[in-house]
Amino acid sequence: MLRITIQETESAVAIKLEGRIVGAWVEELSRTWAQLGPRLGERTISIDLCNVTYSDSRGDQALRNIYQQSHARLIANNPWAQYIADGIAKSSK
């Protein structure tokens, strides 16, 4: 299961992900981004990975796509989340 919570303000968008980014949940994350991305405008975006428990290669790719398109700030507060964030940032350079 993956929970996606989006908080929007006039100047920022925060995406909080909780759970596993695998299987059908990768498609759900991609659909969510496809709807949200065009509405960003000049707002900054952050992606909270603190409660992601697992991400397979397709999940990692979906996160890389979002990062490459938005240059989001990745939030990680534990070793697993930091591992995901570092992989996304390194592969996007």
C-alpha cells in the first residue's frame, strides 16, 4: 500500500509518501504526478520520503522522473529514505 498526501499552498507543494512504491502503486504515483506537475507553476515542491518502507526499480524510476522534472527537495530522516533520496539525486545529474 502507498499513501500519497498532497498539501498545496500559494508558494509550495508538499508530497508525503507513506508505504511501498511497487506494482500498481507506481502507476498511482505517476498518475498523481501527471495531474499535479502541470499545476506547479513557480511553486517549490518537496517530497517527503520519511515513511517510505520500500521502493522497487520502477518506483525509483518514477521518483527520478518527478525529481528531474521538478527539482524537488527530497526529505529523508532515516537511512532507508536517505538511500532512496541519494540514489535519485545522483542518477539525475
